[in-house]
Amino acid sequence: MQQYISQLNEAQREPVLQKEGPMIIIAGAGSGKTRVLTLRIAYLMHQGVDAFNILSLTFTNKAAREMKNRIADIVGASEAKNLWMGTFHSIFAKILRSEADKLGYPSNFTIYDSQDSLRAISGIIKEMQLDKDIYKPKQILGRISSFKNSLITVKAYFNDPDLQEADAMAKRPRMGEIYQAYVDRCFKSGAMDFDDLLLKTNELLTRFPEVLARYQNRFRYILVDEYQDTNHSQYLIVRALSDKFQNICVVGDDAQSIYAFRGANINNILNFQKDYQGVQTYRLEQNYRSTRNIVEAANTVMDHNKTKLDKVVWTANDFGPKIKVHRSLTDAEEGRFVASTIFEQKMQHQLNNGHFAILYRTNAQSRAMEDALRKRDIPYRIYGGLSFYQRKEIKDVLCYLRLVINPKDEEALVRVINYPARGIGDTTIEKLTVAANHYKRSIFEIMQNIDRIDLKLNSGTKQKLQDFVTMIQSFQVINENQDAFYLTDHVSKKTGLVQELKKDATPEGMAKIQNIEELLNGIKDFTEGQKEVDGARGSLSEFLEDVALATDLDKDTSDEDRVALMTIHLAKGLEFPHVFVVGMEEDLFPSAMSMSTRSELEEERRLFYVALTRAEHQAYLTYAQSRYRWGKLTDSEPSRFIEEIDGQYLEYLTPAETNYRFKPMVDKDIFGDVDKSKLRLSKPVSSTPPKYITDNQPKPEAAIRKLKPVSSQASSGATNLFDNQLTAGNIVMHERFGRGQVINLEGAGADKKAEIKFEVGGIKKLLLRFAKLEVIG
DNA sequence: CCAATACAGGGGGCT
DNA sequence: CCTGTATTGG
């Protein structure tokens, strides 16, 4: 333990050593906050705190998983096992499931994603016969979401004349009714949306003091990462839970608050000192990630914001190359610049694709980048956008599965009841919905009793409805006897989904079938992992919950070497040696929608700060003079953010448009001052010793590991002990299965599996990610 | 009453 | 460009 702590600098060490009481860590970009959080938890456990009593809330599940792995390395896997770590949403979804009956929900409640919510709202607006141009579903949903995040229930809404007045002014006097109808509809469907997971947790903790007391006593030590991006609802949960013991440690950086648009309240971090008695404040200001050029340039950007905490980020790193600014004529050309620069840099400096990231403001910008990268044969991976699970064909399968778990789930039902087409059209669904509302039952229940209700349906339609019910019920039987993989395979065939897709012989159609196969693989992995964790069969409902709350980042597809493409929002917390921030244009970044108020513009600026500080060595800012937006070519001006950077940190490439493509983008010796060891070249081309890497520096591998956490090339101190050390022939000891011998290894990274022959129980395939193995020979 | 095709309108970041 | 709605044909 001591050896880990001694590797910290003083500012990092203090918060690790403070065991009790409220504390806030203001952590600048790249200052090693994850390290501090990790060690703080490990040290708590080292001092005898039971893992059971620690709650750690992170921003992504991936971050939680990585931290847990690191902690396991320090204190041991069996100790770390009981830690509660995860996002607000996933942790409280778990708690809500076990307490659901108190709130009148079934414990198998569905979690609606924003697509489901939007469809529900659209349906309500249609049923109420309102004009969807005035009652725009997206805006309505956004408003309901902000109500929920501020704990304004329907009742509270109708008790607040100001709110109603505001909606009346916006020509939406029936807002409250829609809110009511939406809440009713979700409740009737046994469903919670994302905001409900927090809202209902608050309801649980306020309405049931004994429940609150139970969780207060359980979570004696609470840690919250990315505190600047918590909303009011999350804030109240944290306050309530930490109220008894006051052992609350929050970490954040006001300069990186980028989620105000979805209700994050920057005041939560700005006012923390007022909220608790005797708050200790710590500041991590030394940046270990980026060159001095980048750190100082980013600081000059933030100087333009008025609202901020007093903090100076500095670094002892080398100056490094200047930030390169590039202009092109069109977005396509911008893409070509990026692709050819990556190509040349890879050649000249023997870099991997994984050293590069392309960050943009909006997902739509990825297309031009993709085209260019494809032409250069540069492998890439897009993060975010339409996530895998949101794709139509996948969501269709998932909705059938959701119905199996919770037949009341109305959004799932209306989505798949007539897909593939089985002759149940809008009119029939309309009749069913009316009946469901009348009898205050779910549509599925109406369908089950279709013979007892006169809905003026003709007998053919009735039969079709009954067939559908019978089909779902047969799936439910299978679900009781088989694992999720078998069921999903069965469902995709029996419903005719796969058949329907096979009709489409286009490449897109083929891709859809492949996607379903990928889903099946994912479920297979999951069920095996679950078997490993619980000793139970892989439960479908847990899989669905994982899926509903998964981020695209959470999915470790492979450890292939690829350029990363993602929005800046998604890049928060990540780092890359080379970063391209593309589309640096007015109206795009800053976004046209956020230039009306100062605070919105400041948020955009913080977003730019986040983008810049992702870069370890080289940042590029690129913009196009015109680009295709909404199918039309539109002119644009360079972003004001470029000008806001002090000129001394910039190098304008401004090449002659005609031939820039054929020239090297950058001078050969531009990287002369770069410490090659920090780039983690696979084959070092330079023998320059690492000048500025000292003992308390985070290891440079961290950068790569963040992208590919279980990279097979991880060096000493690898996060996953077994990933690298296990070979065929090893004798291993397993917690439950006992002694066994490794027969074979397959897969890589997160999917790496070992085939092990156990003395008792025979041959099993275990995902190394989950398996608790000890190598004994 | 449902399915297939033509056409118009709208498009931000995410759990 | 993609989705949601109007139209027309079965």
C-alpha cells in the first residue's frame, strides 16, 4: 500500500489519506484524479473499511470497471468484489429493483431509453389530438425531463402557477396534461425512463425513512466522480445518503462541466463548501497528461469564461509542438487532410492507429471523416452516434425480449406487434389502446381477454391477436427453462425477424443480419459471464438492464488498433497522443443553438477546453470554409475559439489549397522535441531517455489502456493479471470449481476466454474478465 | 383494414 | 440524409 501512496505527489496524497469527513477535490484536466480516487478507496479498505460500506459513483460503467480492476490489483480481487461502483443510473436501478414494490412498481420494470420515451410522448400528443408542430415531442420530452431532474412531479407542476404560466406563454397550455399522461403511461407499462431512475430513488429515500436509514448505514463512505456534471436529482440522492456519516468525497472540475443542457447543475460543485460542515478542499493542479503548449493554450481559452473556480493548471512537461490549425475548402477536404496527416504521422513516427482520435461537435460530422479514412485504408471505430442497441433490427429483437420479461411494456408491444407484418394495423391497435385506457389495464391484458370484450374486431384480426399472445407466452415458458442466448436465438427465428431481413439482399440488409448475430454473441458472452459471477443461469432481465444503461464506450469490442472517432462529450475522461478537433466553425462549434446566452456559450467553451485537453502531444484544429449541412453546401467562418487561444501556441498550416494534399502536412522535424517514449511506440526509433517522466507520473500506457483496457500488450502492472499470464497447460484454482488445467485460450481483450478442465465439473469456458482464477502451476 | 410506395419536413450533445 | 405521414393499391 505504502508503495502506491509514495508514488503520489503531495496534492494527490492528502485526499487519499484523509479518511473521514466531507471533502472536495478540484481536479484539473489530466491531474490524475482517477488515480487518487482509486487509491483512496484502496486505502480505505486497507484501513479496515469493509468494501460493502463503500459506494462509488462514476460517470460511465467502463470507468467503474477499470477502477475496480485497479483496486483489485492493490487489495485483491475477492476484497474488491463487494464494492458498489457504477453510474448513478445503474446503481440506483439495482436498488430500485429490490425496493420496487414500495413504489408500486414491479421489480422487473422496464427501463425506457429516450427512443421509447419519445415514442410514448408522440403517441400521447396524437391521442390528445394536439398539433405536433406546437407540441414538439422532443421539446415536450426535454421539458418533462427537466421537471423530473428538478424533482417537479406532476402534482408539484399543478401547484406552481409560474410553471403553468410559462407553458401557457409558450402556447402549450396542456403541457401539464401531457406530463400527467406520460407518467401514467409509464407507470401502467411498468416502466421507468432514465430520469425516473433518479426521481424514484429520491421518492424512495424521502417517503421511506427506514429505507433511507438502511442505505445510509450501508454506504458509510461515498465517492462521486465528475461531480460538476451531476443534476439536482443526483445531488439530492448524494446528500441524503451521506447525511448520517458525512463521509463524502466529491471530485470534479468546473472547467469540464459540459452537461448543463441535460440538467447538470454547476452550482453543485461551486456550492459544495456551503452544503457540508467542515469541508476540506483539495486541488490537483499539476497536469501530467499534456505538453506545456496544450495546457497553457487551454488555460488561455478558459480565461474567456467568467464563471469558474480559482484554479491554475500547470505542467512540468516539455513544451511540445504547437497546436496546428488547418483550413480547407470543404468538409470532404477536411477529412482528407485528417486522413493523410494520420497516414503520414504513422509512417514517420511509427505510430499506431490507436494513438489518434478525431473529435467533433455533432455526430453528423463523422461521415466525411469516415469516407476519407476508408479511402486511405485507415481502420477506425466510431463511438456513440446511434448505439448498437438502438439500431432498428437490434431494438426489434430487444423489444420482443422486453415483452417476455414485462408484457405490460407498451412501447415494446406497439413496436413489434406488427413487425414483421402480421396483419395487425393501426386501427386495431387504436381500438386496443382505447380499451386498455378504459379498463385501466395494459394492452397485453386486453389481448389476453379479447373474447370477453366486444371491440368490433373481425374474427380474423382476433385470431391474429391471439396468435401473438400465444407466441409471447411460449417465449415466457422458454425463458423459465433456458438461458437468454437460447431464447433470443429462438425469438429471432420464431417471430420471423430473421426471415424478414433475409428478404433484403442489399449490403445493408446483410449487415442487419450480422448485427443480430453480433447481438447473439454478446448475449452468449453475457450469459457465460453471469454464470461465472452468480452461479446462476444468465438472466435475461439483467442483460436487458445492462443494455438499457450501457454507453457505447462501455462496449469493449476488441483490441484492434483503430483511430477513434467520437463527439467531444463522449471523449470526456479519455486521452490520446494525437487529437484532431474538426469542424472548428462558427454555428457548428460553438453551436448555433447555444449562442443566445452567455452561460450556453461558456458551456461550449468548456467543451472546447475538454477537447483540447484530451491531447497528450499534438492537437490539430481544423475547419472548412464550406460544408454540407442538411444536404446543402453552406459557408462558414472559423470558430471564435481558435482566436481565443493565445497566438503563441498556434501554428497556422494555411496551405495553398491546390496542392496541399500532395505535400507533407507537417515538417519532418516537428516532432524533434517530442519525447518518443511517451508515444509508446511499438518499436522505439529513438533512444532518447524519457526526460520528464518521474516516479510519480502516471505511466504513459495509461493512455492506451483507457482505449483498450485489456490490451494484450499491457506491460508490468497490467490491470488484468490473468489476461497475460495465463497460458495453456497452467494449473489454476477457481473459487467455486476448484482445481483445473487450462486447455486452450481464445479471443482477445475483454472477450478472452479460457477453456479449463476442472477436476470436478469437467470442461468449462470462462471469460477471464469475470473468472476469479489463481495460477498455481 | 392493411401494406407498399411517394414525398415532405426537420436535424444537439447523452444516461 | 432519415423518419414520419399521406396516398394509393390490394
